[in-house]
Amino acid sequence: MTLIAIVLATLAAGLGSVWVAAALMRTGIGSQGSRFGAQHLLSLAAGALLATAFVHLLPEAFESQINPKALFVVLLLGLVFFFLLDKAELWHHGHEHRHALPEERGHAHGEHADGEHADGQHGHAHHHGHTHNNSAGGWSLLTGDSVHCFGDGILIASAFMADMWLGIVAAISVLAHEVPHHMGDLVVLSGNGSRSQSKVALLKLSLAGAVTALGGVVGYFLVSSLADFLPYFLAIASSSFIYVALADLIPQLQRQLTAKQTVQQVVWLAIGMVVVSAVSTWAHGDHDHHGHAHGPAEQHEAHGTNDAHGDHDGHKH
């Protein structure tokens, strides 16, 4: 049952994020002039990732009997590890350094929102918006996407192995932060934007997104064989979410904006946090009512304890 849930959730996160991105681009959301732009999507995703890490994953990891200091060390090492992957350009999806999102392409050609010109941003966006060789750069982008999606699948599986609701929240958070990035990927892969190229781009990106399910299956068997290390896997998953939010998404929000636009960013960031936190509170309340075992390792310990009590009672009688 858990494996089926993992496969369904990873497919929803991997493929769903691609298809949602394509649908949003078709409706004009995220494009320049849209009331709901890429900045809002990035803010929402950053809030969801941070809340998932700090409200869901880390508390679940610290409920184990493992020394908190050891978990913090793993969290720190995880951040360093994802930084190194970032340097290798396999994990990082920072489109401000590789290509512009739909709403930013207008800025790259001198169209600035609210008539403002952010010094230095125009040349930066223009330069990176045109440095891609669409074939070589496209395959490099797809390779990076595939590796990233595989890692996401393992992280989602780790969350599911601890708790079903935790896995669902992790999958939703992954979907949320991938949507704005896939919008940028589709812009690059679509080339001149013709209908045929757009379809091919969607197909290629969908295949890369499907790798999330492969990562989920691998993660399921990996965590199953290493059940005692589940809290460490949750700490690693937390480090991934924290790194993506702080090193990837939030820096893209650090741009010269009006006071109104800044408030909107903060509001959408808060919405992402509140939604995830509310789900956490509701899910844990439901589990406390019905009884909740924290992951395979603790279930095994509980089973062993019950057996021991049963043997003792039998001996006593």
C-alpha cells in the first residue's frame, strides 16, 4: 500500500508540476502583466518548502530516540551536500542564472514593470536569456531535471515511510516549487515557441518528471532496508527543502520592487507556510485520535515490546 502511494504521489509531483506549469503558461499566468505572476508562485513555493521542513519533517525526525546533535550534524552535512550539487549544476534550478521565466523575458528586452528600471538587472537578464544553444543546452537542462526529479522521489519516499500524511505534504511541496521552474524550462525547450516545438518540449520535460517515480521506488526499498536510519533520511530531506528555498527560490525574490509588490511576496510566502502548517496540525490531530506509529523502525520496536509483554504475561500465568 505504501509503495503504491509513493508511486502515485511521485507521479503527481513529477508529471503534475510539468502539466500545471504548461497549463499556467497557456492561460497567461506567470507572464508579464498577469496579476498572478512568477514572483507569487516562487513565494508560495518557498513558504511551503520551509514549512514542510520545519513543521513536518524535522519534528518527525526528532520524535525518534536518536541524539538531536547527530540529526543536526546530518542536517548540516545535507546542506553542504546540496550546495556541492548546486555547484555541479545538477540540482540547482535557479533560472535567474540560466534563463528567464515568462514574465521576465519582457524585462530582458527592456520592458520593466511599473515603469521602474532595476539597475544592473536588465543587462543580466538579457545576457543569460540568449546564451543558450537550444539543443546542447536543452539536453543539459533535461539531464539536470532528471537528476533533480530522481532525488525528489527519494525524499518523498522517505517522508511516506515515516507517515502517510507527511509524504503527501512533501509531494505537494515538491510540486509547488517545481511549477515555476518548469515554466522556465518550457520557455527554453520551446525555442521559437511554435506549436510543434512546444509539444516536444512538454513531452521531454514530462519524461524527466516521470523519473521522480523511479526515485520514489528506489527510495522505498532503500529506506525499507535501512529502517533504523529513517530519522536521518528525514533530516536529509529537510536539508534539501531548506536549501532549495533559501539558496534558490528566495534569492529570485530579492529584486527591486515596489512596496506593494514586496507585501504581495510576503503574503504569498505566508500563505505557503500557513497552508502547510494547517495540514500538519489537522493531520497530527487526526493521527492522535486514531493512534499513530512513527515509521517502520518504531513500529518494529513497538512490536517487539508487545511480544515481550506477552511472553511475560504468559510466564506469569
